[in-house]
Amino acid sequence: MNAKASQIIRRPAQECYLAFVEPQHLTKFWLSAASGPLTTDQTVRWDFLVPGASVEARAEILEPARRILLHWGPTQVEWTFSEHQQETVVSVEHRGLPDQEVAQSTEGFTLVLNDLKILLETGQSPGLVRDKAALIQRQS
């Protein structure tokens, strides 16, 4: 099954794209660490804000300001960036999930996109992903 989320971000597509490629951007709203930028010739490790949660990711397709397709463990994640005038529709689809993980992935990517929207539009992350990570840690 697949999880999907989308959001309008009032910033150029290239800026939205780089937020998911470069570690210095990823760690402002989503990750605690990334071993390097996404490239098609190496696997990177993404450490999430939930302690102990990480994934090995390998980009298959990187089309600047348009598309990212990566292998995320046994699943695939695809981001698309569609710029219209002064805004970009950012969509993400997480493919190949077990049925019981679809709702959790949809919620997670919705929070990620909302956090990124506020970060890019105002210059400051509201901490939505950080707070959700803290809640997950408390409940485990």
C-alpha cells in the first residue's frame, strides 16, 4: 500500500527540493543527522528525531526542482515539486508499505511537509516533527 501527502509551499521549487537533499536543510525540520547529501551514487543514513530511528536511503532519481525518487529500506519514497507562479506543490508518496503502516506514514509525511512549509515561508521551524518525535518517545 501507499501513503500520500501534499502541501502548497510559497517558495520556489528548487528551494523546496534542496530541503530534502542537503543535510543542513534536513536537520532544520526533520532529521537529527544525515550522513551526506542525497546522490545517485551512494547510500546515506538518515537519523530521525526519534532516538534510535534511522533509515538507509539511496536516491535512484534526482531531478533538481522536479523530482526525487529514493529507496528507503524495502520501500520507495517519491517527492514531486510542481511550481506555479510564487508557490510550489510538494507531494510525497511512500510506496510498498504494509497495510498497518500506511496511516502512520501518511501522518508523518503530513507533519514533515507542514513543518517545512512554515520553515521556508517564515524562516523558523515550528517544531511539529520534533514534538511528534517527543510524543512517540514518551509512548514507547
